[in-house]
Amino acid sequence: MATPFDVRGRQVTVVGAARSGLAAIDLLQSRGAHVTLADAATTWDAAEALRARGVVVELGPHRPDQFTRADLIVLSPGVPVEQPAIVQARNVGVPVIGELELASRWLKGRIVAITGTKGKSTTTTLTARMLAAGGFHAPAGGNIGAALSAQVEESTGDTIHVIESSSFQLETIDTFHPWIAVLMNLSADHIDRHGTFESYAAAKARIFENQTATDWAVVNADDPASLALAAHTRARRFDFALDAPVADGVTVEGTSIVRRDGGASAPLVPLSAIQLPGRHLLSDVLAATAVGCLAGVPAEAMVRAVEGFHGLAHALERVGTVQGVSFVNDSKATNIVSATRAIESFERDVVVILGGKHKGGRFEDLRDVVRERCVAVVAIGEATPLVNAALSDVVPVRQATSMGDAVRQAWGLAPSGGTVLLAPACASFDMFRDYAARGTAFVEEVRRLSDGQSSVLAPR
């Protein structure tokens, strides 16, 4: 029998003071560890409160001795694993794990882990709703909502933890073991962090690493890259697809989502119950439904969960209409494929706001969908020159200096009945704290436009 994981009396260094790091500190202290927090920030308002609790807080540039003296290092997801000081600690034998791995070692319930380039948050949230509707205790968290460390104390043998799992989190696992691992899709993303697509894909593939023949791998059969990544899993396969043939899994037949088992089909959720726009969000519903099937959620409970789900903030979120122009916030579209799917959700007359901190991928890959669906592009942030070079011969490209400027320019370019879509295809960190802050800024600027357009702006 494996020795239970125990940190009592051990020196544990947590790197990164964001949401996951703070949850890890709380968990580690509750389990008797001596905790040091290392964060690259030089000042931090909450430092004294942590010191009052007995946490050693070390701010500023990381030094090797901060880590080599530890018995264990726990990384927040935003901390690169190849920082020299961390590599040096690993080389002298200090174990280095992520917050997701740390928390999972103390969970009593089963894990549903969901990863992919696009759709993780929507699928995670809807999966948890379906399981709850079916009578399960199914908290959602991980890369969204509460960090997994904050769920440990409520974990029981009957809990199903629904965990959004990013590539940053998966690259620092060791024993993390999902009962059901869901791979939504795979395309180039976070190349600025992982270096190559192959490294990014390898991090994603770790979701299957510790599964056994009694577990399940839920895979998007419409996505060849996902099928290739899951080809060597030891778990049982259960596919979902809109277009590809599905022998064992979930797909669409006629006006319903159905479960296919060999040659038989059983209806589960009518398409009319789905409140989400866009074909790619239908794929997210299929993935959640697949997990519901495996967990034994009745079809009636699935329908109730889907009918009451209107999507997430910053994911094709309909913000409002100003003089006949609709505004849609998809700030979570942080890569080229996500932006493509967002634009494809509208037939025509789109003005798309693109740009931010480039994470990799080619804006040239947007040329066809922009030509077919868009009347103009407004570029923001560091990626503006790349957007302009890739698309200015396809549609007019305007450059904006702020979100307010972008919203006003896009509104002026959109025809009546058209749509202004924020789908940046980039990270937000050049201008905003995160994608949520960027989306919130977009929403606020649309409201300012709506409130002031009659007196400040000329009528359309």
C-alpha cells in the first residue's frame, strides 16, 4: 500500500500568489506544513496578513536558495517550470509539483478532468450542472472558479470533482488520476509558454497519463489532433462528434443529441433545449452530455441542466444592441482557432476586434472566415502590426488605441443589423490583467456607447 501523502512539519515553498497559490497555502497550513510564499512581485498588499498567519513571504526576483532549501515546491499555474531557480532545485532533488497535483492527492471523490484548446470552461460548467441535476455532489473548479485546493475539505467518497485542466496545470502533475478525462480539441496555443506545438500537445496528453482500463477517455472524434493524442490511452474510449461517425458515444441525429451504442440510438437532449449560440458551443454540450451518460445522469436531468444554461461571461456573451448593431463579447477567444469559431457563429456583417499579446499561430489563417463573414477588422494591442499585415488586403483594418476607441470605431464600421464581435485571438496581458478584465472593459464601453450615443455620437 502506498504511503499516504503527508506534509506535516515539512518546508513547502509555494510559488505564485494568485488564486491557486493562496488556496494551496491554506490547504498546506491546514495539513501542518511550514509554508513559504515566493512571488516575483516586489510589493503585495496581502503580504502582512499572510505573515501574521505564520507564512514566510519572500517577494522580488527568485533566488535558487529560496527553492533548494525546501522539502517540496508547489507551483501556481502561471509560473513557468523552466525558471532557472526552479530547475536548480529540481536538479538537487527537490520535488516540484503544481497546485492541481497537490490538491488531487487529498481528494476522496472521483475526478472528471476537462482539457482542450477551446471550450473547457463552458463544458466544465455545464458538466457540473448536469451532474448536480442528476443528484451528484459535483463542484466545478480548477482553472475556473475555485482552485482545486479549496475543494479538498468538502471532498467525500461520493463527490465528483469537475476540473477544468489547463496545459500549465497538466505539465506539473505526477499522480493526478481522472476517472473521466475529456479532450475537447487541440490546436496551436500558448506557444509563447510551451515553445512548440508539440510541447503544448504533450502537456495536454498528460490528462490520460495515469488512467487505467477502468477509466474513460471522452474524445472529440471531429478533431483529428485529439484522436491522435488519445490514441494510446489505456482508458475506455467514449467519443462525441457533430460530423464524424460515432459507434460508442454521443452525437446528433435529427433534432436531438443521442447516445449511440453499437447500432442503437437513444435520444437524450432535444436541440431546442440548447440556449447557446454557435456550432462550437453545441460541441461543448455534446462533451458534457457524454460525461453525463458515463456518470448515469438521467436524460430528463440533462435536459433541465441544458435548458437553464445560458453560457458564460466572455464566451459569445451577448452584451446588447446600439442603433441596430449587436455587440458580442468572446474575450475567451484567446487563440486563432477560437476566434475562427466565434466569427463562424455569425453569417455576415461582422466587425471583429482582434489583437492583444500574441501567443502563437498565424493571423493569415483567419483570412477565409474574415473574407466570408466580416466587413472590417479593428486591431488592438501589441499584435496590431501582425493583424494588419495578415488581413488588410482582405477587409479594411483600423487600429485602435484603447478598448473604448475600438468599440466606437467598430460601431461606426458595422452596418445596421450587423455585429461587433470581440474575439481577440490573443492573450490580454499587454493591456489587461486577464481575459475577464478585457471582456469587462468591452462590456463597459458598449454600455457607455449605449448611454451616451444620442448626445455624444452622431446618429447612424
